[in-house]
Amino acid sequence: MLRHVHIFVQLKDGVLDIQGKAVANSLVSLGHGSLGSAKVGKYIQLWIDADSPADARKEAEKMCDDLLVNPIIEQYRIEVEGE
Amino acid sequence: MKTAVVIFPGSNCDRDVIHSVRDTLGCEVESVWHREERLPEETDLVILPGGFSYGDYLRSGAMAARSPVMGAVKEHAGRGGLLLGICNGFQILTESRLLPGVLLPNKTLSFICRPCFLSVENTETPFTGLFRKGQVVQFPIAHGDGLFFLPADELDDLENRGGAVFRYVSPRGDSGDEWNPNGSVNNIAGIVNPRGNILGLMPHPERAGEAILGGEDGRLFWRSVASFLEKGGRRHGLQ
């Protein structure tokens, strides 16, 4: 069956997050003085044909390694529905 | 000398680079569609041109780096064949792990298209042999993701081996943040691999090949490659 997989990709700590900085500056200038900082990442959804949620996770990890994530600058977290 | 220019869906500097190499050297230049799994026989130099391959989706150069043609490109480079990536081509080389680092969005978060001054820091590469060390040249840039980033320890390695070939400078050769258009670490505009046969740079030498376009410094780039191949007779790969 098709398993719904959610992948959250974030820049690693120490990598310059220009977008996060720009978004934070913009929010502060709109009056949101409570903001400490902001980070901008990516949210990817996949629907993978797999027998179990664990199999879907394994396949999603391979897809992250093959294309979806650049390990030099990015880290990721996977959530599989039904797991 | 035989040159192959790879065209990906979304490449848009392929014609410029074909024109510039042909016009400067009068040599044979073939284009290769990204679905091809082989390069033309006896190719000396492979060029990955600028553009927006696959719409720059996901990360610039990420999907082009996984195109069918890249197997043959890697084989060519593995044999020591010359490989050059310009702009999006540079992004494709880092995404392929053929060169270290990554190209992030410009510090301004805007697309920048304008002339730039570069200092030639390493003239011991097949691509820069006819330049003087420290020579200031003018190649234009046109990119949104040109901030070269490398983790600190790897950056030290790159610098220690002379891997930074081009840096952004003032017209007089001074360095400073105001001359670094995109925020690249150490003002780096172009790098070479340890073996010396793979070079990537964000500025466009092919757009600096005619006085009417604002300068001819780019011609020296192509002549350097031709001279390297002629001198050493090291065709189809470094020995």
C-alpha cells in the first residue's frame, strides 16, 4: 500500500541561513520584537508503495541520500504515517 | 583540441560558450544532450554551461548532477580529462561531489547580473596557464546561488593546496567585502580539484570574449586550455 512520508529538511548548524536571517529581520521590522531567530527549511511529502511503515522509511532514507538532501549543508527528519 | 558542451533542460549559456570557444580557438566543439550516455570520441575538454538546469528545483544543479550523461562525464574526469563547470555548471560539479563545497543563495538574496573583477590566484592549472599570477580580469556574473560555502576545516585544506583559483577583487586587485558580490567564503569565485583537471567558477569567461561585450579576458582562458594540451601533448587526460 501507499505510505505517506513526511520529510523535514533543515540547514545544519553553522551553515549560513540567509533566508532565515532575512525572514527574521522582516518579522522584527513588522513589530515582532519577541523573535529570537528564524530558520527556513524544506518540507517534502512522498507516497511510497511499501509493505510496512519501516520499509517506507528505509526507502525514504535512500531517496534522501540519493537526491533529496545535500549532507554537506543539510540534515533531515522523517515521519511515516502509521509508524 | 576537441570540446564537448553538455546541454541540460534549462541550460542557457551553451550557445555562448560554443561560440566563444570556436571563435577564439577555431576548434571543434560538439554539443551533447544530457540523455546521452557517451561523450564524443577523443574529447579533450567537457564544459557544463550556465543556466537553470531543471528549473533550479530542489537545489541548483542537484538533478542535472544525476543525469544519464554524468556517468560519462565522471569517467572522462576520472581518466584525467579536462572538465569545466561555469555558473550552473559549477553548481552541478559540487552537487556531483566532483568539486568540494556548495553554492548557496547570494548574501543579498537577489539575482546579480553585472561585470566582476577577479584575481587569478593559481596559474598552475590547465585553465589558467597563460594568465599572470595575481592578474586582474573582468568576467561578468549572472546568478542567484553563487555564495561558495565550505566547512572551515575543508576550507583550510582547499586554501593550503592552492585550490582557490579565482577570487573577487576590486578593479585594482584589492580584496574586501564590498568587492565580493555574493558573500562567498574567502571571496572565492572559482576552485580546482587536487588533481587539477576539474575547475568550477561562477563568473562567465564566455561572456568576456569580445571587446564589444566589454572585454576579451575570457579568450585567455580558452587559449590556456589549448596551450596546456599542445605543450604537454597530454591529450585526453593528465598523465
